[in-house]
Amino acid sequence: MFQSSAMTVHASSILDEITPEETTEGYAEDTSYNILRGNHLNSGTVKVQRMSSNEIAIYGLTQCHHVCDEVYLYLYLERKVNGSYGTYKSWKFTDNNVTSLSRGLNVIVPSGTYYRVRGYHAAKDGVKESTSTLTQGILIK
């Protein structure tokens, strides 16, 4: 005898589909060291953290081995729309004759999607050395 029963199946929300690009945590960070130990640039770090249902905190750091003529920190806040990330806001910071450059920002954002931070870090002392960073996306809901 064969029995059949009805089962309701609900389509999964895009927000429920966590990919390796995202995390279920409210915080993500990435640090990148200069691939070949550079003479000037040591590392770059970016962080993103959920503060509330419509606010995130982002942070970036470019660290040098010594005082450099110019130090660069570019931060790109990326937002996931229709399954792919694109730049939502960006900031460019530079400083002269320093060993590091860091910035922290709180940003009001629309809720209901993922956000991540991409960083560009560079140091110039005659020759310019650079690296990049990218956090996983965090859900702002």
C-alpha cells in the first residue's frame, strides 16, 4: 500500500543562503601581509562590525616597517545587491612621514543585506609597495 502526504515547502530567502563570502557573525576582519617582505609596507587590516539594525563600524590600518614618505589607506564599503557585491561608499586617506595610518568610521546603512569592507594599503618611500584586504560579508537586519 502506498501512502502520500502533503508537505509545504517554502523557498529559501536569498539572505538565508550563506556563501563562503559571508559569515553569520556580526563581525569580520582580514589582515594581509606584504607577500614578499617589503622594505616599507608591513601589513594592512580591515574590520567591519554590526552596531545596530542600520549602523556598522568599519576600521582600516596600514602598517609600515619604518617612517615612510607617504602612507595610503583606501576603504571601500561594499553592499550585496542581487547576489553580487558592489561599492556602496568609499574613503581615501593618506598621510606623510608616518609609520602607520588608521581610521575608524561608523556608517548608517540600509538594513536587509550583507556588507563587507575592502581595503587598499600602500607605503611609498621612493618605491611604492601595496597589498589589499577583504572581509567576509556581515548581515545587517
